Amino acid sequence: MTDYGAGSPVWDDEAGGGPLDLTTLAISDDLRSALARWQAAYDATYCRSDPAASGFGSPAAERAFEADGKQLQQRLVSELPACEVRYFSG
């Protein structure tokens, strides 16, 4: 799940919620970088002067972002087999 300015798209929903520090996860550097880029891509859609105008430039861009997120979720599942990893969008 992404949220503007969260710093991480990976959240812990059992320990009170909130984004997890990616450096604390036992994942590959490649996946860690990909997650950070995905978060940065979301942050780039934020309009500081008019937050209500925030969002993707087109429906296609939003669909591509969602597809990337689902792919990242599957990579997390592969690299963290002992953890429950869910994708949330909304």
C-alpha cells in the first residue's frame, strides 16, 4: 500500500499499522530498490498546491502502477515465504 510521504509501500498491519523501514526487511537489494522506486512514483503524483488534484496523469498510468504493485507483492511473497503479504489498493 502506498501513501503520500510514507517512505515505504510495505506496511505492518499487525503491530498498530504503519509503513515498515525497507532496510529492516530480509529482501534482496533489487526488490528493496524496486519498492522504493514504486513509492517514489506514487509520491510524484501528489500535488502540493492542490492535494485534491493529486493522481495519475491517465487511467493507463494508474493501471500500470497497479500492475507494478501486484508484481512487487508477488516478489515479496517469494522473498518472504514465512510472512503473509497482501496487496491493498484503494
